[in-house]
Amino acid sequence: MKLVVQVKLLPTPVQAAALEATLRACNEAATWASGVAFEKDVKKNFALREHTYGEIKARWRLGAQAAQHVIKKTCDAYATLTANLKAGNLGTPGSKRYRRATGKPIAFRPKGAQPYDDRMLSWQIAERRVSVWTVSGRLKDVTFTASPEQLATLALYRKGESDLMCRDGMWFLHSTCEVPETTPNTDPVDFLGIDLGIVNIATTSDGEIMAGRKINRVRHRERGLRRKLQKKNTPSAKRRLKKRRRKEARRARDINHKIAKHVVAEAERTGRGIALEDLTGIRERVRLRKPQRATHSSWSFAQLGSFIAYKARRAGVPVVYVDPAYTSRTCAECGHIDRANRVSQAWFACRNCGFVDHADRNSSRNIRARAWELWRRGAQSTAPAPPPEHMRRGGAGRKRSITASDARCASPSL
């Protein structure tokens, strides 16, 4: 399976200036090529190359490989746009959002990521150095830092392109690795049910609550700060809002990585599979009161599910998705379904047999039982494969990346 290892570059000021100039030139060229592709309606790689290759090399002084990657990046962006349009992610045809997406050429950010192949980038992993092509010449001694796990993955499995990225003034390389999958476990002894919720992000059928009320207090404080900055609405407040949004996204991603790693490690250790709820379209189906909407939409459960799925595929742990209907109202002991069984957010008390348990743990036990029943009937692991290459590069999906969160051990309770 394809994974992406993220390493942090440590360039000198002169090297950083050369890298920045390279990204700006490549993205300016890609924006120009996008305009040509839009005007001539030519969005295939080789066809677009006939109209843009020579001009890109002459005007922006890019090498042959860089020019080809600029054109390919432009075509990949249009392929991602087409996929999003077909999936309905940009509204229905004729809607304002749909017209805005299709009515003008795609523009690239000045510091957008640029792909590099082995002719433009060479690694000296043992010395933690890379040699990078730039518009100012080849930079042969750019140092980088990475965890021992990341270095081992790079040394053993690196294959394909790497993306040069600049984020918040820091430089990164995202390198593609072909990591072999573990032989799937086709005979699990049981399943580990995972209940996803608003108050407790994840609760297992073993009774573990991960990312519960402690993280919710942090989220509540951040929401209050965000509300104050939005109300102020000054240029400095908008800059702080943008900075906080990135910080909150990083924290949520880190927590999701830790939860996913712990869940997969526990299932692998005990020889079990993983049972998840199929929450596709849950935002459209569930109606909430206004005070609950921000909390309901402020956590990326889809991201958590995708992290669990790809880590499970790498470890050979089967994953089964079940219907979430009535899992919170069904008694895990006798199977009685009643809305009154859910006494409160935290507690479940069966009106039929008197069974009392934590509500999320009861739900996760129901999820585990449904997955086990599906498996006994012949269901197979439904952990999805990584998305296609052009989907990983664009907005419809991202490459799976091994970051610092993966390298650290996941604590069972956050």
C-alpha cells in the first residue's frame, strides 16, 4: 500500500530563498498552463504539453523535468475537479458554487506543493541530507529531520515522487513509500466495537473512553476564542483566526492518529477485527438543535475512520462497517429497543431487563455484535484501499502520511 512519509527540511536562509523562488515559479507556470487548458479545453497531459511545454521552459526557466511536472500537476487538478463535480461535492449543476468552480481556470497558490522525481531530488538518508533542484541551481546539502521510524520507512520502501511543501514558514518533503501489507487476519476471534460520539470521541467495547470530556473542555474554550475573534472582525483578528484554525486542525489530526493507532494495536494484539459504524451522510440525516450544531460538526470523524482503516490494512486487521441504526437504544444484554432506554447522554438503563451501563459502551457492544454477526454470514473486511493518485493530490482526498503522531505511542486515554 502507498504511504507518505513527511520529513521536515532545515534549510539555511539562502537555501530557503531558493526553494521559495522555485515554488513561486512552478506555481505561476501551473496557473498559466491552467488558463491555456481552460481556454483550449485541453486537460490531458500529453495534449496540454504540446501547447505549454516550450513556453514554460523559456519564460520561467524551468528544467525539462520540472516543466513536465508542472503540466502534470495542472492536469491532475482538473481531474480532481471533475471527480468532485461528479460526486456532487461542489453542488448541483447550475448552482452558484458549481458555476464558480467551473466558470474560471484553476489557480495555484504561490507556495503550493510541487512534485519532484528522482532526477530532481536525491536522498542521503543516513546523513539526513537531500539534494534538491531549484531555479537557482542544485542545492546539494539541505538537511532534514525525521523520527527513527520515518527514516527506516524511507530507507526500505521509498518509491516514486516526493512533494516539496512550505507551511507556516516551515519546509517539508512528502515522500511516497510502497509499504507491504500484512497478510489479512481471516479468522478473528472477535471484534472490537468502536462507538463514535460528540462528548466521547471514541469508546471501545472494552470500556475504554478515548478523547472524552477533557478534550471537550479544550474544544469549548477554543470555540469561545474563535467567537470573540469573529465578532471583532479586524484584520489582526482575521489573521489570528486563520492561525488558530490551523492549530485546531493539527490538534484534531494528532488526536485522531493516536486513537487510530491505539485501536489498531489493541485489535492486532488480541487477534480481533475492528467494527465501525457506517456514518456516511450522517450530517444530512441528523437534525440538531442550534447549540449542538457547532459541536457536532467540529470534529472530523471521517478522518478518524480513514486513519483506522489504513492502519488496519497495514497491520492485517479486518474492518467491518455496520448499520448504526438504534445502536444507542438497544440493550446489549437482551436486545430490547426502546428510546427510554437512553436515560441520559452518559447512562443506559434497559426498561426490559434492568441492565445498566455507560451509554457509549453499550452502543459499542452492539456495534461489536453486529459486526460479528456480519462476519459469520460471510462478510469480508471493508477497509478501503488508498484513493487513486490524482485523488490523493487534490481536494477530494489526501495521501496517507506518517507524521510525528504516528511515530509516537498512543496513550489509551487522552
